[in-house]
Amino acid sequence: MPMEASPMSFKAIAGALALALTLYAFYPYIRDILRGRVRPHVFSWVIWALTTLSVALAQLAAGGGPGAWVVAVSGMLSLLVAVLAWRKRGDSAITRTDWLFFGAALSALPLWVVTADPLWAVIVLTVVDLLGFGPTIRKAHAAPHAESLPFFALFLVRNLLVVLALEALSWTTALFPLAIALACAGVMAMIVWRRRKLADRESAPVLGLAQEAQRVRPGSATGRCANTPPSGTDGPA
């Protein structure tokens, strides 16, 4: 009889797939930084690295297992992006919102110490990351073709695999990846909806012209007028 895979091996496979998707998503971005094609916002990536690594620590403390290691690798790659962006003279402009997010991310670990519960730190860090989706959602609404559906689909699947790879399922371990997966799904829905709305708007004039052409039949008054030569000229012999 074939041997059934144990839950531990299944979680290890899910974790390996999530890790592969993480590396696959980061590789072209890091490559383009090194080639000078993109200039990431340094401070934003510092914030994302801080939040992701803090969540990974909370997940590991709560027995997250392979799923938590994937989040930790993602945090380290985010930190690498921040370092490369700084070395390549990336965008270093800092706004008040950036400082607000940074302060909220820094407050998560002391909150964990004070409450002796990592869940509160995860809640704060999850909210900070979700607020970071605000500009992306606005951009997806205004210019849906400027956003990549496959990119968000990749991270949607990645975060679902992270949840499947978690050894201990709890709000502490699962809240962050589930929230980010839902945010990615929301951005994808916005992109699809706006693309369809813009396509309908662009096709409306064409459809109107086609309907008008169908109403203009040969032999009708309008048709004859369209073929009438200008006043003062002779028609065809």
C-alpha cells in the first residue's frame, strides 16, 4: 500500500513552495536594483523589513515552524532591498506618514514585552502593513494597467502556502499572512474591475457608431444625402 504523507512532511512541502515563490518574486526586483533600473524607496523597505521580521519572531515564539521561517526569509530579503536601495542612491524622501508607520512598527516589540503576548505585536504590525496597501489600491483604481496581476497573484498564493506550512495555527501565527493574502486578493479584484470598466468605456463609442451604421440603410434618406454631391457640382455621369 502507498504510504500517506505525514502532516509534518506536507507542511515542509508547503513551506518549501512558499520559500521558492518568495525567492522567485524577489529575484527580478533585486536584479533590477543592481542594474539601476529601479530605485526603491529606502525608508519604506526598512519599515517592511522591520514589520516582517518582527512578525516572524512572533510566529516562531508561537510555534509557527516552516511557515514562520518563510516570513523570516522574506523579512531578510526586504532588509537586503533596503540596503541595496541605500547603496544605489534610491529614493530617500521621507514623509510624515513614513515616520508614523516606522514608529508604529517600533512600538510592536515593546508592546509584546509589556503584554507578554505576541498577538498584540502581530496585530499592530499587520495594521501597519495593510495601511501600506492604501497607495497601491489608489493607483490600481486610477491606472489599473500599471499594476501587475501576476505579481499580486504570486504573493496571494505564497501567503496561503505560509498558512498551510504553519505547525501551530493561531491568530498569532496566521493573522499576518492571511491579512496580506486578502489584501492581495482585494488589489487583484480592483485591477480586474477597473480594467473591465475602462474597457467598457472605451468600447461604448465604437458600439454606438456600429449601431448608427446599422440604422443607416442603403436607399434611405440619410443614405442618399450622404451620396449627394456638394451643391453646385455635377453628379457622376
